Amino acid sequence: SQQGEEDPQALSIQEGENATMNCSYKTSINNLQWYRQNSGRGLVHLILIRSNEREKHSGRLRVTLDTSKKSSSLLITASRAADTASYFCARKGNDYKLSFGAGTTVTVRA
Amino acid sequence: EAGVAQSPRYKIIEKRQSVAFWCNPISGHATLYWYQQILGQGPKLLIQFQNNGVVDDSQLPKDRFSAERLKGVDSTLKIQPAKLEDSAVYLCASSLLRTSTDTQYFGPGTRLTVL
């Protein structure tokens, strides 16, 4: 079963706008990771946030983590056409296994 | 640095046939993973190797799926016999070590269609 659930399932935005997607999970985590998957390609690791961290930045990406609510969010600022992809959150438990959610499909319109 | 290589990229078979997928991880990566990604879903871990030993195969349907990683480098995943519900993308990933914060690097995947 999927351990992380992303919301929304799909998102369409204009180039230059920000995109926000959320991830909820059910069990405790060691860390939470976000991946991007372009159509027909493998997944690319974007960012990792540890369970004792609350916010992390990487370029145009900002990730927050609220362990009390068992949720995380990914913000992409100033979106570009190249950001069109599916985004997955993945929970890593203390068993070192990654459990992926169903993903959010983001479409950036020119 | 070369990425994770997988072949074939696409495979179409009929149900009850057999199929095998090959993966070559990034050089020096001790940990190798096989995931199954059904359309519209996230990847699901099938099996995880540490060097040539199996660390976790709890979600591998062992009645039809098998995998090996001889010599701790390349790996093959086999399905015999295939069912319609096996249609999916099979992703191979590797990481340097098996730690809580290791980054997994994914190959392009093999898209399997079972008719």
C-alpha cells in the first residue's frame, strides 16, 4: 500500500507561478524525500528532509515537514515549462525502505 | 559518471510467457533496488540487494518473480509466468550504501505490457 498520499493529484499552473503540493503519511519516519519523474523517465531525487527538520531549501524548491500532522509540502517557485513532471513524496522509515505516494502531476503552461 | 542502465526499455509479451529485465547500477554502488510502478501509482519496492545478498524481498511475488545479483554488480529480474496485472514499468535503482539518508539513483525503467 502507498505510505504517502499526495494532494492534489494534478495541478496546472502558468509559467512563473508557484506550485504547491502536499504529502501526508501514516507511520513514523526517519526522513521524507521528494522525487521528480518526467514522462517516460526514471525518478530524480530532489530533496531530503530529516524528521528533526522543519524546513529545507534547494534552489527554487522549498520543503516543509510537520511531524505532528504527519505531513509535508513541496513548493516550487517561479515555475518553468521544464518543471512539468510528476512529483512523488517518499517516506523512509527506520527500516531504511522508501515508500512512495501516488504522486502529483504538475503541468506548467507557457 | 554513467547512470543506472536498464534493458530492454520496452517489452510486450503474452500472458503466461516469461520475461527478464537487466540492470547495471552505478559503479561502486553496493545497494540495488527493483521497483514496480503501475500506471498512475508510485513505485513499489519489490526487492533490495546489498552487494549480492537479499536484504528485503517481502513484497516480491515469489511464486512468479525472481531476482538475482551475481557478483554484486548487475542484476536480473524475471517473471515466469507473466499475468496481465504485471503490466507496469520496472525501475532499477542503486545507492552507494544502505543508510537512512542515501540517495537512490533510478534508471529509465522497462515498460512491460502483458497481453
